[in-house]
Amino acid sequence: MFSFDKRAVYIILAVIVIFNVVNMGTAGLLSLLLTIPGVIIAISFHEFAHAWMAVKLGDDTPLRQGRLSLDPLKHLDPIGILMLMFCGIGWGRPVQIDSSNFNPKYRRNGEALVSLAGPLMNFILAFVLTLIDGLILKFAGDTFFVSTTGKVILTMLQTAIIMNIGLGVFNLIPLPPLDGSKIFIRFMPYNVRNWIYDHEMWFYMAFLVIWITNLSSIIITPIMTGIYQGIVTVVKLLLSLF
């Protein structure tokens, strides 16, 4: 994952969050509360997956820093979680790694594998949650669906599914400092990689422009829809066996 550490960027994001809060009605705020479990689960598992993969490759830095944990307090970034809740994109505290500690056979691709682990975990979670949702829809009685508890549970499940798919897809965008950049940069020439690292702030700003102008939705939404439909199709096939 990533963390914007530039003050100007934080100010822009804070203004965006405030704007969204002001324009929310009571129903919107209540709906927002139901997204909190999904946000916490998506970010915590995402960052845990980064830490787990790094440790598996031989780097104990995340373990020493207490990041090999599903404890949300170890992973949540205040601004990142607010952004995910209010704006649909977000991040957690970045997991620090030292690639020089990787097993020699993984040093070439280690950072890409660690970066891929986060989004992959989100897609796995989305599948598991969709399966749970499907089991409830198939086997729960009619009383469950009309009860307040049932409606709340189903809403939180469905929100968590979308949050995980969204976080996974968003992080695969190949723009620094997102996970996707660390995956795809592995295939770029040495000089190109250095140029990208030297101009990282410009990529931060490019990301903001893409998102603020709604280009990100144009890019991400069809991908999210395709992944969701694919997961639902597989789950339906599995449930048909019961």
C-alpha cells in the first residue's frame, strides 16, 4: 500500500472528505456507518498480506515492527480510512520491507510479489465474503431477510465485497506509489525505473487529477464489475452443488 506524506496532498484530500461529508444527508451517514467493517477488513487484510509475503520471502522487518498481524490498529491510516469511507479509495499504513533480506532466489522479483500480495488478498476476501453471502441467501429463512439484523448483515457483507474488490483494483493501477507500480516497474528498463523514482511527486499529482476528474471511475468501474460478476458466477456454480 502507500501513504501520501506531502502536506499539500493531505490538504487536498482533507478538502475532498469535508466536501463529501457536507453533502451527505442522514441516510448517507447511516449508510456510511455500515461501510466501516468492510473498510477495516479490507485494509487490515491487505496490509497483513504484504507483511506475510515479505516474511515468507525472508525479510523479518514486518515481523519486528508488529505488522504480521490482523489487528486493525497496526495497519489503519487515519486519512486513508476516511478516504476509503467517503470517497471509495484509500490506503493503510505502508508495510516497510528490506529487500536485501530476501532469500537470494527471490530478490529479483521479491518486491513485486510483496506488492501483489495485498490486492490478491482483497480478491480472495471478496470471494469468501460472496460465498458467505450466497450461503445466507440460499439457506436463511424468510424471517431473516425481513428482520433489521438480516438487512444490516447483508448490507455490510455486500459493502465489504465491493470495498475489497475496489481496493484490490485501485492498488493495481500502475502509478507510483500504488502497488501496481511496484509490480509493473519490475519489467521496465533500469533508466526508466530511476526516472520514475526521481519524479514520484508528479505521479502523485497525476493520480489526483485522474481521480478528481472521475477518470479513475471510468477505468476502475468496468474492471470491478467484471471481477464481481466473475466471482458471483463461480459462487453460484459452487452453491449449485449443495
